[in-house]
Amino acid sequence: MERRKAIGIVIGGTRTSLGIVSAEGMIEIQTQFDTNPRTGFDFALERIADAIYNMCAKVDLDPALLVGIGVGSTGPVDHITGIIRTDFTLPTWGGRNIIQGLKGLFKTHVLLENDVDVAVFGEAFLENEQSLSSVVLMTFGTGVGGGVLLNGKIYRGSQGEHPEIGHMLVRRAGPKCYCGMRGCLEMIASGKAIARAGQRFGMKDSYEVFARAKDGDPRARKIIDSAIDSVALGVWNILHTFLPERIILGGGIMDEHYQMFEPAVRKIIDKATMIPKDGVSLSKARVGNEAGIVGAAALCFQ
Ligand SMILES: [Zn+2]
């Protein structure tokens, strides 16, 4: 049994979290540090390696016995080669190779996926739902993203890309998006979009818009209602495209305000007539990085 342990790592733009995970999905020990991508890729690898050695020492585990290291990283990554495709979310890291880097330090199996993909994988692993035909995680934070698991496998495009759920169209004449379209879900329901809408009324960020909406400020309420409505429309589209057995809503906005969104989402699921809606369960994602760490490690147990 001692051999069945893996490292799960989640690399975010702000924080890197990692832990030692058992084959049953238990995090035995975990740690985190600020990613500070601008201090460089090599320095980050050193910090990850130090953290792994420290954790192994604390639980008396020989790193040579690890089944593998699974990594979920923000931004577009090439899961086959291990290369971080752009500098967009991890400045200065574009073109660097996570798999090669970690393999050079630890003589073990290293796997890389996108951070949202390891989160949906972890959610399903922890619920013992890998056998479900379809599980969809939609994340609402600074941006909007998502991951899809079909029959236990991460769903991706022809070149390994993952679904761009944030660019589903939910309002034809909505705000302009950086992707070139108008009215994408991310332009209405992301933290950035909510903040931008609030700034017109002197509100400084999305936290203030949510707080004021809860206090009954009609301008803030309108912004949040619009976000809620667009999330519900997004769920409607997902529902009819993937016919999921489970839809999970996560990300910073849902961590804090899931109960504001849930009624509208349940209502729209209930309106469906073309799909077996009774087989759909809706839930809030696990808070924090637990699902991501477990999901990243679980890649190694497959
Ligand atoms: Zn877009």
C-alpha cells in the first residue's frame, strides 16, 4: 500500500498548492506558496521540489516510492509534451516544459493537465463518479471557465484544447469580448465583468457590487441579476449539449455566493422538456484546492 501515493499540484496565477494523496483520494499533507510567476519557471520548479521533499519527510515517505506527480496548471498547456503554451496567465513561463522539468528532478511519472480539468476530475474522483457519462464543472472567478468529463475521461479538442465555456453566447447585444464576439458568458458573469459594470456607478470591485446587491441597492441588484440570468442560460446550453448527470458550479464567485445563483439555475433545469432533467444533479464545487490536488494526483492512479 505504501507505494500507492502520488503528488497532486495545482499551479494558479497567484498560488501554487500541492499535497501527497493516497489512492483513495485522501490528502495526507498539503502546503502552498505564492506562485509569483515573474520570479521565473526554474525558481518555481525548485520551490515545488523543496515542498515535495519537505512533505515526504514529514510523513516519512521515500520520494522514490511515489506513483507519480500530477499537475494541473492554469492557462493553455500541452498535456502531451508538457509545454506551457503562452505567457498569458503565467508570465515568462510560455514555452517552458513542466513535465520535463519535474521528471529531471524526480525519476517518476509526471502528468500535466489544465487546472479546471484536474478540478472536475477530482470532483468526480472524490464522489466516486468517474463512471458517469458526463460531469461538467463551470467555474466563475476572475474569468469563466470549465471542464468536461465524459465517461471518466477529460474531454478535449483535436489539439488538446479544453472547452471555452466562458465564451458561450448568452446575450447577442452584450458587452464586447476579447475573443472578438459580443455577449459571451465571461463578459457578464465573471468577477471582472461584474466589477466593470459596477465601476460605472462608482463601485470599486465585484465584492462591493455583491455586498450592495445584498443590501438592496437597485443598480447593484441589476448587475447581479444579469449575471445570475446569464449563468442560468449557460447551464441551459450545457445541459442540452452534454446531457450531464452532474453540473458543478465553482470558482471564487460560487464559493461565496452559490446560494444567490442556485434558485435560477434549478428553475431553468426544471423547465427542460427535451432531456431527462430528473437525472441531473446540481451542486456547488468543493471550496479551495482540494478537488484540484486530488484530481491532479488521481491522474497518476489511472
Ligand atoms: Zn468571448
